[in-house]
Amino acid sequence: MEFGPEKCAKIAFKRGKLVHSQNLVIDINKEIQELEQGKMYKYLGIEESEGIHHQQMKERLKQEYSRRLRMILKSELNSRNKITAIGAIAVPVLRYSFGIINWRTEEIKNSDRKTRKMLTMYKMHHPKADIDRLYVKRIEGGRGLVQIEVAYKAEIINIAEYLKTNYKEDQFVNIVKSHESTQSNMNSIIKAAAKITEELSQPNEKSDAKQDGIQHTKARLGESLKKKWKNKVMHGQYIRNIDSLLVKKTPSSGYRRET
């Protein structure tokens, strides 16, 4: 394996202030250039310099998400494949930043609203159709769209559990966990995860750290959406009929006439 110095950059700080330093020489005719003032270094898709410019990154991520979403909706795929493509191509743009960029819950919800608005514009979602059904799995009678809010909450809980269980074994994870303890409630992953877990917990339900994984979180959030859908007077008739065995679930969910 060869180290690619042309892809690297260095930056030096002294007591929190940016200072000029020489290029880092690692071999004959090989050196890592100093990052120029005002320039950004992209690491795993996130631009950094003296820190992460969260607001700028949010805008870029939202623009890229909207671009991909629009590209998918303009395609000639049928509705089922468009929903699948959104989850595989568009949603990961935002999901990859969860736990790195300081997203607010309201910002995440706005992304879901914008997604539904664009689905309506491209004749993929009726304005009067039920919102909760849109995010329920297709096998359960829904449409299977990935809800960004659910993906965000699941990722935050997953990262928090990783920090809790691995900080004694990995010194770098321990550094991150120590840093987390000094952060405000708005910027702390562990504190945000605790709040989400508390909201998801049912009365008299015992907390189990092993159960609070990403799949368990998604399952609980999915059940919450399904319950909200079922309790609606008009929209909930279909799911109630399935649960009462008036409608056969497998044939009904397995067949879809796509347009």
C-alpha cells in the first residue's frame, strides 16, 4: 500500500489559533502540503479546516439530496422502483452525515416534508393520502419509503451505543466519549440518543442496552408509525381489516399495480 501525499494536507493550531508551519516531509521528494488559509479539506465527504462548517455542509447536503431525489422522480422507473431508488441513492447523502453534522430534529423533519412535497409534484403521492402509510413497509401494506427522521434517530442511537460499549477498549473512542461529556444537549450524541430512547420507551418497559441497536430502534419507530396509521378513522380501515383477517395480508401486499 502506498501513501498518497498529494491527497493529504496539514494544518497547525496553537492554543486554538491557526499558525503557519512548514510542509511535512515524509520522504525524499514527498511532502504533505500545508492547507492554505481559507481553504477546506474534504475527508470522507465532509469539508473541514479549523473545524466543520456545519451550516455550509447542511446546505450542500440538502442540495445534493434534492438533486438526486429530483433525478429519480424524473426517471421512467415505476413507483416501486422509485421508492427503492430514493432509499438507496438519495437518503444516504444525508444519512452519512448523521452524528458528524449537528442536525436539528426540525431540520430533519423539514427534509421529510420536502420529500413528500416533491412526491406530490411528480404524481407519486396524493395530497390527501395518509402520510404514515408512506413509511410503512410494503409487505405490511405501506409504500416502503425511508423516513429520514427514523434513519437519523436510529443512527444516533447506534453511534451512542458504540461509544458506550467500546470506549474502554479503544483509546480514540475514549477521547471522543470524554469530549461528548463536555458538549451541550444540542450537540451531544449520547445525550440526544438518551432523549430519543426515552421517547421510544413504552411505560413499564425496562431499558436494555443490547436491545437499543439500530435494527431494534427502526422496528420500534416502524411500529409507532403503523399504530398511528391504524388508529385513523378513514385511512386506518385497510390495516384494521388486515389485522382482523377480513383481508388476506400476503396476496394484498404482494400484488401492486404500478403506474
